[in-house]
Amino acid sequence: MTVLELRDVRKVYPGEPPVESVRGVNLAVEAGEMIAIRGASGSGKSTLLHLMAGLDRPTSGSVRLDGQRVEVLTDLQLAGLRAWRVGVVFQQFFLLEALTAVENVASGLLYRGIPARQRRAAAVEALERVGLAHRMRHKVTKLSGGERQRVAIARAVVGRPAIVFADEPTGNLDSAKGGEILSIMRELNEEGTTLVVVTHEERVAAACQRFIEIRDGVVVS
Amino acid sequence: MSDVLQDEKDAVGTRPQIKRSRLRLYDLIPTGTLGLRTRRTRAVLSALGIAIGIASMVAVLGVTHSSESHLLAQLDRLGTNLLTVVNGDDLGGTEVALPATAAPMLRRISGVLAVAPTAQISTARVYRNDQIPTGQTGGLAVRATDASLLDTLQGSLKLGRFLTVADAPVTVLGHDVARQLGIVRLDAGTRVWLGGHWFTVAGILDPFTLAPEVDRSALISFAAAKDLLGYDGAPSRIYVRTDPDQVTQVADLLAHTANPANSFQVKASRPSDALTAQIAVKQSSGALFLGLGAIALLVGAIGIANVMVISVLERRAEIGLRRTLGATRVHIAAQFLTESLVLSALGGFGGVLIGSGVTVGMAMAQDWGIAIPPVAIGGGFGVAIVSGVLAGLYPAMRAAALSPTDALRTTG
Ligand SMILES: Nc1ncnc2c1ncn2[C@@H]1O[C@H](COP(=O)(O)OP(=O)(O)OP(=O)(O)O)[C@@H](O)[C@H]1O
Ligand SMILES: [Mg+2]
């Protein structure tokens, strides 16, 4: 089953001159896949990730995410899609610093409108999956970078979304910690999570079943 | 063409329904107060702005209301149906005599309940003893009257008894006279030197709010005034107690009745008008202070708006993250609006407490009853909430308008 399909997707940022960050990308991701999108800095990886994850609409072309055409959905429908079907991991983690690890993970279910007890129970389980159950009640400010990224990954997978995107998940970590994150992502993939990892690192790309190279907004291989 | 058909089939056929993004009301409070919990000092300071505004408004309302109800209670006790009739003052401030017939004539007016004539004896002075040089009278007067005065003024004695027929000359001292002469106790031998004679002090009066000139007078009987001080029998100030429902009708007749020949000279007045005027002054100065309180509140609200705008700027990444987690624009706006509402509600609550405290303190210090109008408390809190909503509206809209990708691109 195809979870994500891009057809001739373009993104132009208006301005003088306009910046065409993504220039006609075609791509399909099957359920259960773990693929890498590799490219140099400024090649349009983050822009592409935003388009794939339904955070932004393409200027032209079509993005089909979990069976929905992103470009025709309303803001509300897109929000619903993100709340229920998509998980995202960022390079900067983006954790809520006032909260504990388990509270941060539970916030991944906040906008589904399910009761706090259920969110917490699912969060505990997700933390176990990333091997952080023992740091559950710690404030995230007390955690190391690698641990923080594991919290962010748990938050992305806590709702068992159809697809999880990661934008440079190892970018802020040293290579040992980055390796840990990679193996956690591989384990999650083996358990059935569909993963799209955006990176400039050869090593990360090599860890995926398949990788796509982009340069200046176009897929080169 | 076939593509379009394909999509239409999808739309009605295989495409799954998108579940809605939802934020429970129960989760809104913890979500909306997260920012406050992270930045406590800032939250307290910005709530303080609102608190000061609300406190000053509640205190102004409470203090004016308490003092007003004190005055009203006083008015209620003293009554607004006491009138005084004088024939004007001469250049030295001494009351000019009215015709001797004035008091009996006034008694005949219908609606008059009681009349008490008094006569200022300008030739006589009162002293503690006969050793004090003449001239040092300290604004104290001698006034002749009769037993009707106490009834008409509805006054009471602090010590002793009122004027009675006695062998020796007797005086009853007004409140201020007794205090100024230093007479605090009465015994058989308590005397004052009055108009060149010894007068036994029979009693001391409680103060009269509506007749302060009595407080400053040593009262003697008409008989004593005639016998010892050469008084001619004409009154100079007459107190009239009327039926409460006929005060104005009676007042209109007083001047002509008291002095038919020279009625234009006569001044009839209603001493309670001074208290009524005091209430009006309180109300208008209350309005002024209320305006100042409103300005303080406005400044407080702008403070909250300012802090909220900064908070939105600082929390762009959080906003981007929440949008990624599925928050709608409405959810983001609700979160920031909740934050500003909680801030202003805290400020309002604190303000009502401080304002009430100030009122209670004032009332206790002034010996008033505590009367904080419920509308001041409810209104103060309500105004705080409204200003919180207004202050939060713009920042909340700014936060909601942020595109998720722009928000996410902010570093940090
Ligand atoms: N909002 C925007 N307005 C204008 N130009 C933009 C905007 N966002 C991105 N760009 C441009 O689009 C291009 C691609 O940016 P993008 O962030 O997608 O690259 P990237 O591959 O993720 O780079 P990095 O590895 O540094 O994160 C860049 O040239 C960038 O300057
Ligand atoms: Mg990037």
C-alpha cells in the first residue's frame, strides 16, 4: 500500500527573485518502508519534508498522504491528518521544556482529544519502545541530547501514525548518540513503522533500505 | 480526463474519512498555563499590573461606599427635618435678634413638631474661673434657651442633666465648651465664671452634628439671662423640627412667620443639606478616582498584551511544534487567550483582595461600617477578565496566523 506519493511537486517561495526550493519531485513510499532522502545543505530537504508531512501545500503538483490529496485539504483537515496520521522528528528536538519526558511524549496525542490517562499510558509504552522508561518522570531539561531525541521519537510514534518523518534526527548529536538513534529508528521500522528520514549524512542514508538523492530541489537518483 | 474521473471515484469511494483534530476543554487550562508556569516572575509581574488597576477601583468604590453609607446612616439618625431660623449676622458675627414673638408664631405653622428658641448673649463670656483676663474666650459663646432645645435637636447629655429651675444659676455646657474648659467630671461644686457670675455646671451635652453652634455654647435659662445678664427676651436663632413630609412647605413659611416686618433678613436653612452636599462631593471625587483606577487597569492590560506579544515571538518554535502535532489555528489562539485570561483572572482576584483589604482598613480606621458593594467585587473581577480577553486577543491572533513551516524554521 502506498502511504505517500508525490507527483511533480514544486515549491516556489515568492520574493525577488522567487526561490524554487523543490522543482518537480516524484516519489512513492510504501507502508513499512524506511527511506532516506539525502542532499546537501540548502538542497531543499526540509522544504520537501514539510510538503510530505502536510505542514505546507505545494505550489503545484500533487501530494497524496495517507490517501488524501494534501493540496485540496482545508487547514482543519490538514490539522486532523497531522494529529492522527503523521509523526515528525526534528533536528532541534522541539520538546516542551517545562514538562517531563512522559508528558512530552503524551503531548503527541494532545490534539486527538483523548483522555489524559490514555495519553499517558500510551506515552509510557512509547518511552519503553525507545528505551527511556527509566527517565520517564525527569524534566526533559535534565536529559542528554541523545535522550531528548529519543523522547522526540517516542512522541512521533506514540499515536502509531501511518508515517513518520525525521528531519536530520542525528544532526545535533555526536556519532555514537546518532548511531543509537539510528538503531532505534530501525527497530521501530522493523516493528512496522513507515519512516522517511531526511539527512545530509551518508551514514544515515546507508542505514535505510532505500535512499533518494536530491540536489537543488530535484531528485538526481 | 481519466485522472479527474479517478479522483472523483476516490472522493466518494475509497478515500478514508479524516479524523478531526480536537483539544479537550479539560486540557486547555494546563496547555494555556504552561507558559506561565515556565516564566513565573514575568507572569506575577504582569498580573500585578491588572491587580493594581482592579485594587484601586475596588478600593475607591469600597471606600466611597463605606463613607457614604456612614454619612447616610448619620443623616438617617439625625433626620433631614431640622430647620434653623436666624435673622442674619451682624458684622462681628453675632446673631441679630428676631422679634420676641417669633417662636410662638412658628409653633402655629402646621407641620411643625417642635420649636426651640435660643438667644446668643453677646455681652457675656464664659471662663473656667474668675482669674482669666477677659477677652480670651476662645470662640465660646453664651446662649440662653429652654428645655425644648434638647427635644427639638433630639440631643442627649453626656453627663448630668439639662437646664432646670434651681436656686443657684445653672449652665449646661456644649461639647466643645466642656472640652475647651477642661471639664471632664461633674460634681456639686463644678462651676464656671459666666458673664461675671458663678454658674454651676449641671450637665455636659453630646455633640450635635447638625447644630455645631450649640457645641460651642454654654447654655443658660432665659430667666437667668434676664435676671443676671440683662437679656431682653428676643431670640436670635430658632430650631424647628418639622414633619418629615412637610419640610419644604414649612421652610417656605419660616422667614415671613418669624419676622413679618423684615422677612428678607431672615435666613431659614436646613443643616442636613451640608451632609447631603458632602455625599455628593464624595460621589464626584469617587468618580474621579474610579477614572484613575480605570487608567491603571488600562496600563495593566497593555502590560499583559505586551508580555503576550513577546511570549508569542519567543514561542514560535512551540507554536510550530503544536501545529505539527495537529493543533488547529483555533487551538493555538485558544491557548494564548487562556494564558492571558488566567493572568488577568489572577490579577483580578489579587486586585479584589487588595482593594477589599484597603477598604476594610480605611473603614476600621475611620470607624465606618464596612460596605463594599458586591458590584465592585463582581465588576472588578469581570473587568479584569474582559481586559484579559482584549489584551490576549491580538497576540492570540498573531500566534494563530503563524504558518507552521515559518514557525518551525526559527532556530532555538
Ligand atoms: N520561507 C522561505 N522563503 C524563502 N526561501 C526559503 C524559505 N524556506 C527555505 N527557503 C530556501 O529554500 C532552499 C531550500 O531550503 P531547505 O531548508 O529546504 O534546505 P535544506 O536542504 O533543508 O537545508 P539544510 O540541510 O541546511 O537544512 C534554501 O535555498 C532556502 O534558502
Ligand atoms: Mg533542513
